Amino acid sequence: MKIGILAVQGAFAEHEQMLEQLGAEYIELRKGEDVRQSYDGLILPGGESTVQGKLMRELDMFDTIQSQIKNGMPVLATCAGAILLAQQLSNDAATHLATLPAVVRRNAYGRQLGSFSVDEQIEGIGTFPMRFIRAPYIEKVLDDTKVLAKVDGNIVMVENKNQLAMSFHPELTSDTRIHEMFLKKI
Ligand code: GLN
């Protein structure tokens, strides 16, 4: 089993460390030819979604990644990654991969005071330490997207078939359960 990690910007190294701990192989996706290699799952890390979206297009990765997800490849998206997946952004006219039936709000907690940690329940996992950094939240789920976690009434984690997206950063904690949940989908 091999995971492709989008590695053009943001917190991809922390996801790599998680996968190393779990004994899963990975490759970094940095350019067009990388996304045309063979791998079984995708990770879209946190960072800056506008920059990541622009680089995916400029580096000729966008169409291939989009069709891999549409064709059912399991994807784990954290923070900016969730913004890349959203079918609609409530406060930005641009969308990116747009494969996840959900409306996402960028910087939903404000830009400066947007970093905090909280322990909350995730369906199928239990209490999880959630770390938020200038995070989005999911304003609305569409179609058959399932809510897996909420914080203060706001949706922070969802699942739609092969797509698992969250506002927070499990890769910045020592808790590997979300990555294990993702690897089980492969
Ligand atoms: N605010 C960032 C964005 O809009 C996401 C923040 C993050 O990934 N930690 O892309």
C-alpha cells in the first residue's frame, strides 16, 4: 500500500511522520509526473489552499488528482485540504477540486484568533484532540455527505464515500487513529 501526499506547500512532513509510525509507504507529489505514478490513497495537507490550488494547476497535477478522487481513490484532507475538496466555498468565489458535496467556510474562526485546541467526539473513533489553525468549518453538507464531528455546533469532520475531510490537524498530534481510519479505507 502506497500513499501519495501532496507536497507543494504546507504541513505535509507531519503526515509523512504519521505514516512512518504506522508503517505505510508514501511518495511526495510535487510535479505532474509524480501524480501519474501508481499509489492507492491521497493526502491533502493543511497550509494555504489558494497557494496549493494554484500550484496544483501550474505544476500539471490538478486534472489527474481530481479524476483519481472522482474514480474513488481514498483521500484524507486536513484543513486547507478540506477547502481544496469542497464543492462550494461560502466566502470565496473560487473552488478547487470540488469533489466533496459540502459548503466550506474559509478562516471561519477569524484569521488572528483562529488557533485553538479542543477534545471532541468523532463518530467511530471517540474523543480526539483537535488542533485548529486558521481553520475552516463545514457550513453545510450536501447529498450523502456524513457528519462525523462537530465543535460548538459547527461541523468539523465529514465523510463522503472515499473522501474524509476535517478542519483540524490530526498530523500535529501524536494520535494516529484518524490516519489508521484512512488506511483502513484503502
Ligand atoms: N486558512 C487556510 C486556508 O484558507 C487554511 C489553514 C490551515 O490549513 N491551517 O487555506
